Amino acid sequence: MTTTTDLTGWTGLQFFGRTTASVSHELKNALAIIKENAGLLNDYLLMAEKGTPLKPERLKIVADRIDQQTRRADTLIKHLNRFGHSIDEPLTTVDLNEIVSLLAALTQREVSMKQATLQLAMGESPMTVKTAPFWLLTFLGHCMTFSLKVLGPEKVLHLQAEKVEDGTRILFSPLSGLQGAGQEDFPGEAEMALLKSLDAACHIDPDAGTLLVNLTNR
Amino acid sequence: MRVLLVDDEVDLASALAERLDLRGIQADWVTTAHAALDKADAVDYDLAILDVKMPKIGGLELRERLHERHPRMKFIFVTGYGSEMDFNKVKCKAGETCYMVKPVAIEDLLKRMKELIGDIGGDQ
């Protein structure tokens, strides 16, 4: 028998592990590109030593690739660092736009592996909410995985944070696959435990093709 | 010897292909499994170097499809996975022992290619 706290903790740890594995995989790719292109520069130099003239335009292309991948790696590390710090405060005031942006960054690989495109729509900024950022990211990460499963054939996922009368909400749409089979397992036991700890609510509307996460200020 | 590189990271595949070309090994590159299947139908490759994780069809499934159509083709997998456990998954699923963890040193890659093919030609 698992308690709600155990289940929430385990779910959070799983999400933390999954996310760090995914981001580190991306980092490996960036490093592999840097290494290969640095090796290519070295090849050019060895050829130059043997008398083949250097081609500045080739050098520029390769140097630009290294520069781009260094920036990519730096951005990945920044996101991972922000994610790591999301557990610092059990309850704190955050800008929901920033949370949604971070979610998009952390799940970028998951989205691209599904060959989907993510469109972010930011609401008024800052859109502050008092919440548990790590648990919110964990829950939204589960929403993202579920949304990608029930995404329509156009494979574009629209993600939006917005203010509503009684708080704030995050909208995942258009989920045309909600009308098919297989969506009945969400939210499951783990997600329900997360919602409870966040004091949040989740509403799925198969007709509208939407998944809504409603947050109230705590 | 002719090599096909398949990796969804354009800047990795193109750089590695160029480095092999500079060593006298003819190398083509594509970024999707579908493009790889088309390319392999058009050109007689001795070896394919496959990224394990790619959108839609990954390296393991691609290997099966290529092997069906081109039984003499040899394979080397490259993966961003770092752990021994993940490597074992790759070995088991593909029935291959030739895997390499990114980032790959070209000298190590050439050594693996020689182990698989024998004389790889070129001027490495």
C-alpha cells in the first residue's frame, strides 16, 4: 500500500530522473557535434600543413556550428539548473509564464521525438501564483506526455498560461485524439495525488479537445 | 568502401561524413530513417552508422529494415546514452556488438570499421 505522500514523492523523483536523462542526452549530442567539428578544424589544419590551402568559408561554417552548439549546451544547462532549483522552496511565488517556458524547454526533446511542434502563448506578465514549483512542473510534465499521446494529426501542441477569475490556468490544446480510446487513464493515481498536493484541478474536455489545469493561489 | 551515416543531428552527420571523406572513405549522410532506406536502395553501402534515438523510426528498427533489404550491410550504432544498462539494451535489441557512445573519437570509429569490414580503404 502506498501513501499519497509516497506516491507524490516517487512520481516527482521519476519526473526528475526522466528530465535529467533527457536533457543530458541533448547535452551529449551538443558535445558530440562540438567534438566532431573541432576535429574537422583539426583535419583542415593538418591538410594545410601538407600544402592544401585553407578555405576561410569552410572554417567559418565549422566555427559557427561550434558556437551554436556551445550556446545550445549553455541553454540546456541553464534550464537544468532552474529545474534543479525548483525544489528549493516547498511553496513560493512564481511567474506562471516562466514555469510554462521552462516546461517547454525541459520537454523539447520529448516533443521533437514525437515529431510535434510546440506553440507557446504567454499571458500577461508577470502572472504570479503561489505554488510548489517542482510539483507543478512534475504535474505539467505528465500533462505534456499525455497531450502528446492524444495530439491531432497536425501535431501542433498549443500551450497557454492565462489569468481567469478565480486564479490562473494552463491550457493544452488542440487534443483531437481525446475522442479516441486510451485517454481514460489520465489523470491517474499519481496525477491525482499531485493535484491534491498542489490544490489544483484538472479538466479534460474531449469535445473541445482541451486539457485545463486550474491553479488557485495558496 | 561506402558508408551511410544516419543521425537526426545535421551538424554531427555532415561533419562526420566530411571527416571520413577526408580520409578517403566515401560517406553519405541523411537525417531520417526513411531517407536512409531510400538512399540505401539507390547506393550499395558496405556499412551504416546509425544513431539509436531518432524521431519516428529509431536506429534499432532501421537496422532491421536495412538488414532485410541489404543483408550484407554492416552496422555501427552510436548513442547518446551513457550507461552500461542502456548499452546492454542496444546490444540485446539489435543483436549487435558494435555500438559507440557519443561523442565518438574518429580513430575509435575507424578501428571499429576495420574490425567489421576488414580493409576499409582510404588513407587513414
